[in-house]
Amino acid sequence: MELHENTGHPRRWAILGVLVISLLVVVLDNTILNVALRTLADPVHGLGASQGELEWSINSYTLVFAGLLFTFGVLGDRAGRKRFLMIGLALFGLASLLSAYAHSPAQLIAARALMGVGGAAIMPVTLSIISNVFDPRERGRAIGIWAGAVGLAVAIGPILGGTLLEHFWWGSVFLINVPVVVAGVLLVALLVPESRDPRPGRVDLLGVLLSVVGLVALSYGIIDGGEHGFDRPVAWGSILVGLAVLAWFVRHELRSDHPSLDVRLFKVPRFAAPVAIVGLVFFAAMGVMFFSSFYLQLVRDYSPLQTGLLFLPFAGAQLIFAPRSAAMVRRYGGRAVAAVGLGLTVVALAAFAFIGASTPIWIVLVVFFIQGVGMANIMPPATESIMSALPREKAGVGSAVSNTVRQVAGALGVAVLGSVLSAVYRSDVGDALTGLPAQAQDAANESISGAYAAAAKLGPAAPTLISAANDAFVTAMHWAAALSAVVAALGVLVVLRWMPGRDALAPASAGPPPPPHKTAPGTAPTTNPAPGGRG
């Protein structure tokens, strides 16, 4: 028997289902596109896109998405989260339609950028609506289901994409979004209540502008460095400009009497520690997901569909354990659960440093499962801690910060670990290229994909090149995996040192201590005056 009335919305679980559908379409699209890249490069069956155009078909989305996440989280709190969700879904559906029928790589890149606008409007409000419609006692379980949906989408995207490409034309990987978006808009209109910050204050225009410019510049530098190497001035110039603008943003927010983000929240362990954990784990995990796909498709010769199926243990672990993490947090505390989750993730990432070209595939599946279990017990307690540090009316800010850190850290992980992978690969494969035609040497030295393409034209010399490329790639994968494990291990130290334990968080469900300092009117306090309360 409950001692307190449940303050959640009567239709909260149906609303959660609608939000999961909205989230799935965004995450699915990115993972589906990865398996369609080879088809898009085909001049007959695709668009004849170059390597650079293929990269920008992904990066145009990432750049816009990362740059607008925080701004749209803030604006969603002000203008109405339901409204922003419906607008975001409509934009995403329209952009998907334009992508499906693009006649050139340039049109596809532009349509993907528009999808980034829609995705940036959808992602933060899904989490903030969860915070608004669920009682604090149920919010952890709801966030666990939300996080499990992300893991599911990451794994089933390649399966769905591979199936569509085997039976339909390349545009089907985008067209599949349209009926889902239409259903999502109708269900949101019928089920999701409107909510917003009742005391929004003035719009912090300079802060919003600085956040967009800083995040776009930082993301562009990371993306450019990942593509072309970090020895280019444009990469470091963009990164330094982005960091300088974000530093200006922090300084402005500290001085403003109506900041869009109260940066003093980062002094509060319950907010700052999980934000750092999210950044570290996604830096490590997304880099590993990036190279493991190449390992499975090239070194192990699995098809895109088979590769997607091999990621199912990761998805299954997310689906099984993420919704149950809230119960584990209540029993053992968020710090213990997150530490164990990070420990399992470190073990899984480190295991890739010992996986070779002939390792039994069941071992790879076990590693994916362990990684899924680990991440299922990191994201829900971390996200719940971030969201509980803010009142419901400021939920969009917390959601936006979490998602922005995750997106930028993921892009940085792919860029940095991808650069390590490329550098080690080039160093190891060099000796095997002696005597090959200059064009074949250049292609094989660029990447393992280039080596396979060059080998197709070499005749009897092909097996030797393929073997050398596989060996070089596996060695490079070992170095990248070891680095990712070290980064994830730093997350364990952050959890043990700064993340509050069960006793520290216990008062949050009943009534917290007073704020440590006075905040300006209209700003989010540094501690939650009514965690999960109506405000």
C-alpha cells in the first residue's frame, strides 16, 4: 500500500509507448543508413556517391542534430513539449520523404540536414515529457524502458536496413520512416498532454546563439578530424573555436540573470557526475561499435543483414536489463549499479583487444551481450540522476544536456578511435603494399575497405593483400579497443569518487535539503526544490 498519492499522469504508460515510437524512428534511421552506404555509392543501383559525399550524408545530420539539441531542449520547455514533438516528427517525416526520392548526393545531404533539425526537436522532449508525466517513484523504471529502446534501435537498425535493401530500392530505408511518423503524430495528438515551464522568464538569446555556434564548430572539427586526420589546421581550428565559444557561453550564463542553463548545476555531484559518465561511456562505446561493424562485414565476411543479427545479443541485454535497472538502483543505490555497469562495459571493450580474425563467433556474441548488460545499467541510473537534479518544468534542459553530451562524445569517440585505428592500420599494412600498382597502394593504405576494393582488381595477388589488410586491421582494432577500455575505466573512477550513493539520494524522494545558494529568478536551482514535483 502506497503512503503517498501517485502524481503521475493516468495515461503515463501509453504515453511512454508513444514516446518510445518517436525515439525509435530517430535512432533507427541512423543505424539503417550505415548499411545502405555501399548501395548509395553504386552508380547504377544508388546515387553514385563519392566517399566524401557518403560521409557527409551522415555528418550533415550529426552536425545539425548536435548543434540544436540544447537549444531545442530549452525552447521546448518554453513553447510546449508536445508542440515541439509534433513539429519535430513532421519535419523528420518530410525530410525522410525527400531523402528517399533524392536524385543526387547533394539533395540527400540537404535532406539529411533537415532530418537533423527534426531529430533535435524530438530527442530532448521525449525524456522531458517522461519526467513530467511520471511520478518520481516510477520515473527510473520509465527511463530504463526509454534507454532500452535506444539499445534496441541500435541493434535492429542494420537488420531492418539489410532486409529492405535485399527486397527494395535504397530509398526504402528512408521511406519506412514516413508511416511510423504519421502514426506517431496522431498518437501524440491524442495521448500526450501539453506541458511547459510555467515561469520561463526572458529568452537568453545570446546564450542560445553561443551554444549553437560553439557546438556546431566543435562537432565540425571532430568530424573533420575523424575523416581527414587531426593534422589539418581546419580540424583543430574548428575545435578551438568551438571550445572558446562554449567557454564564452559558460561565462555569459554565470553572469546572466535569465540563463538558459544554470551552469552552477555542474557543481552538484548528482548532476555533474552522471553527465561525465554519459560522455565517457559513449566516447568509448560508439568508437567500438564503429570498428566492430567493419570487423564483422569485412574481416569475418558477414552480410549487412547477418551483421545486424549478430548485434542482437547487445539489444537483447538492453531490453532485459535496462527496465530492471530502476529496481536495482532502489536496492543497491545508483553509484553501485552504475559502477558495476561500467565495470562490465570495461570488460567487454577490453575483450575486443583479444579478438582475432578466427575467434569463434560465439565469443563475440558473449562480448556484445556483456556490453549490453553493462550499458543497460549505466544509462538509466545516470539519466535518472540528471533528471532528478531538476524540477519537472526544467526537464528539457536536463534532457538536452544529457543528449548533447552523448552525441558530441559519441562523435568524438568515432573520430579519435577511428584515427587511432587508421594510424595503426596504415603503419602495419605498409610493408604488404610493396610492388602493387600505385592506385592499389593508395586505396589499400587508406582503409581496409579500400584494400578489399583494390584486391578485387588484382587477380592472383588478391589473397595476399586481403590477408595483410585483415591482420593490420585486427591489430589496429586491438589498440583502439584498449584505449576505449581505458576511457570507460575513467568512468568507474568518476562514479566511485563523485556520484552520490543510495543514502545521499534517499532524501530526494521525500524532500531535499535547501539550495546551497540563491539563484536568479527564472533559473534552474542547483538542487531540486521538489524533485519530480509539479513545480
